[in-house]
Amino acid sequence: MNHFLDIHKTDPAALRHMITQAGDMKQARQGRPKGTPDDDQPLAGQMVALIFEKPSTRTRVSFDVGVRQMGGQTMLLSGQDMQLGHGETIADTARVLSRYVDMIMIRTFDENVLTEMAEYASVPVINGLTDRTHPCQIMADILTYEEHRGPIKGANVVWTGDGNNVCASFLHAAGQFGFNLTFTGPSQLDPEDEFIALARSKGVKIRIERDPAKAVENADLIVTDTWISMHDSQTARERRHNMLRPYQVDEVLMQGAKDDALFMHCLPAHREEEVTSGVMDGPQSVIFDEAENRLHAQKAIMRWCLGV
Ligand code: CP
Ligand code: NVA
């Protein structure tokens, strides 16, 4: 049994196996209606709890569909509707759920909720996003990059904007998959030093560059995310927008990167804020492949967690 809590906590060989398996499983389903089961039914008879303490479209639907394609069943739970949201401890919740279900996916605020759930659960726990990281997203992003451009090892990735939870998992992935990452954004929103140091300790180049035009020179991939995440207070909205506006991804910024550079965004996007519609809908954008690949990547993550 394995928990999938974060990319830096997962063995690089296991991560590589998941990406390969995800690609193979995607290939095997080409042209089939989404609702048809996979030939292989590795989750037959298994029940998966999907807990959401924050909103979700992609994570919710892709996990649900993925479990069903592999022959399992899902139970969708909202934090507020559970006793968890009304004072029952995480440890007790984890022990109780482990008596009913075979795996738990949780999207929550504080990452301590996730780690405590994993500590007390006797079934695998998957991180479906916390305030601090979003590992499932980056597994889908690696799969997407490699489908379009081949091995990501040695590639130059530029993150522009807020050094948030998605950026943190990109930094973790840089260390584990061996690509370089440049962060460009205001110093107040830099990624955590701990994550930068960890990536650097694995021998990859991590650069902080305040000038977005300089940052994207020689980039193979440009990535951004919303300026205000679900855990951010709306009261800081105006201030954050002012700080982040220079880091918007527009057509001019894309032109400063390599000719064949890709654009990614985990979605949901705020069009004309962190990215223009011209870029989102343009030829370099692979955002909807990214969204689709959540499904395939997470199927491989779930199989690894259950060892099936
Ligand atoms: N990218 C992502 O995790 O989207 P949702 O919030 O819709 O799940
Ligand atoms: N950074 C965003 C990602 C949403 C998928 C958030 O945490 O709201």
C-alpha cells in the first residue's frame, strides 16, 4: 500500500512508472466512449472515497470517471456534510473510513489534514490539492509535456505569477524528473525557500528572475495559474492583481520563448487576468490535453497506491 501525498515524497522510479502506465492506458482507450470500462479492471470490487473541502470540477470528475473505468465504485463526500467538518478528529475519521473504503482521495486546506489522514488510515490516501501542493496536477502536466515534446528531462520550464501550491508541485517535479525551472513573479509571492532548496539539491537549475521577458528566453514550457487561489483571502484581491499584472502570459511573452514552446494552465483560468484568451486558445496551448490527462495520470496513481 502506498500513499500519494507529494511528488518529492514519491520515488522517481515509481513516478516514471506511473507516467508510462498512464500513457499506455490512455492509448488503450483511444476512440472508445468515455463510459466504457477498460479491458483490464484492476479496481473491480474496490470502493474509493472522494472528499472535497474545496470546490472542484476536474479533480472530482476525473477521479470519479477513472475509478469507474477501472471497475471500482466511488463515494463523493463534501467536508461540510461529514462529521469531520463539525469537530470529529481527522484521526478518527481516517480510522472509520478505512473500515468502509479501499482508498481515500482528499482535497483540503491545511496539509496537516492530509498527512494526519494518511497517518491514521489503513488504506492509501491521495492528495487532491492542499493550500501547499497539488501533485496530481503536475503528474498530468508531465504526461502532457512528454506527449507533445518527448522527455521533460533537461527542459526549461518557466512558472510566471504566484508561487502557489501548483508551482510548489512543479518545483518538486523539477527535482524528481530532472528539468530546470525559472520562477518569475513578485518577491512577495515567491515559492517557499524549502521547495527551491530541495529542487536545487537534486542538481537541477532553479532560477528566480523578476523580469518576465528575460525569464522566458529559451523556455520550452510556460506555465501560470490563477492570481487568487481558493485558500487566498479575497480582501487582498486588488493588491495581488496589481502585483501580478506584469506577469500575465500574453502573445508577446509567448513570442519571447522558443518557437515551439508550450503553454499550460491547470485551470480554472481567469481569462484576460493571468493569461489572455489569445494564448489560451492559441496554437501553443495544451490546456485541454492537460485537463484530459488528469484522468489518465490519476488512474496510474491509483493503481500504484493499491499495487494493482
Ligand atoms: N486543476 C484542478 O485541480 O481543477 P479543479 O479545481 O476543477 O479540480
Ligand atoms: N492554485 C489554485 C489551483 C486550483 C486547481 C487553487 O489552489 O485554487
